[in-house]
Amino acid sequence: MSLNIGGTATDNAKGGHDINVKAMGQVGDNSLGAAAGVFAQGNNKHGPATTGAFAELSSNGHGLGIQHSNTHGVSKSLGENLRINTFKNDQHSVDLNAFHNRTQLQNGLKFDAVGANAAWSHAQGHSATLGVTQIPKFGITTMGATGTANLWTSQDKNSSFNMNAFGNKHISGPFRGQRDFGGGFGFSHRF
């Protein structure tokens, strides 16, 4: 069994830092494995924190996962994710992901979100995603992209320093045309 603990702190253009911390235990190997863990994320100046737990079964690069999260005083969410690995060699991996989330706001309002993305990752820690999310009940569709560039990795590969960036564009719904961008740096260490 292996235990990974890591986190990032990214500058937010709207103020403060977006902070993510995750602890995860894993058993098995690439042909058949399982992982479970907990996480916390939020901005140190704006909004409430989100905490949660997750679990995933994986086999030969494919995976099926479930996650429960609680944004304190705002909402609770339960989601499922399916990952299909479409390409993998010594340096590159490409996955297709699909997800479904059910959210219940503190005031009792419930809605579903569905989406899919393509994700690329490199053995040296670089990664990128491009995807779309829909909230059918409100007619909201958002396209988004993320990227991570590994700037430094320790010789034992337990510590890394990364540059992160994201961009979203709302293509339908009440925020149509609005764009959100951000980026920053993160440090991770596995114990």
C-alpha cells in the first residue's frame, strides 16, 4: 500500500490563493488497483471550503470512481466518473473522461451536471485537459481547459514544483460569454 499526500496553492486573479490538499492511499498495481482518500479545497480569502472523500477502482489505465463533497453552508454533491485510457506509452497518456454529479444546495434546490473531457499527461509531470460541462436544468454549458507544467521534480520523484493555468468560457445560460482565467504555482510532496 502507498500513501500520497500533496497540495497546491495557486494565485487567484479575483483575490487570495486557491488551496488544494489531498491524501490518498492506493493498493494493487497497474493491472488491477484501488484508491481512496480525502481532500480539502478553497480560497484563503473568499468563499467557504469544500471537503470530501473519494474512491476509485482501476484496471489497465481505465477507472470507475465515486466522490462525495460538502461545500460548507452551501451544497453537498455526489458524483461518478468513468475514465477510459485511449493511448499510453512510456512518455504519454491520453484519457477520455465522462462524469455525472448530483448537487443539493443548502436551500433544497437539486440539479445534475454532466460532462466529458480529454486529458493528456506526460511522464515528466506535464498535463492538459479540454472539456465541456452542462447543467441541463438551467441551460448552462461551459467549455474549459487546464494545463500543468512541471518545473522541478526531486531526484526521488516525491517532491515537485509546478505551474498551473486554467480557462473557462460559458457558451450558454445566464453567464453566456463570460470567461474565467487563472494560474499560479504549486508544490507537492508524497510521503
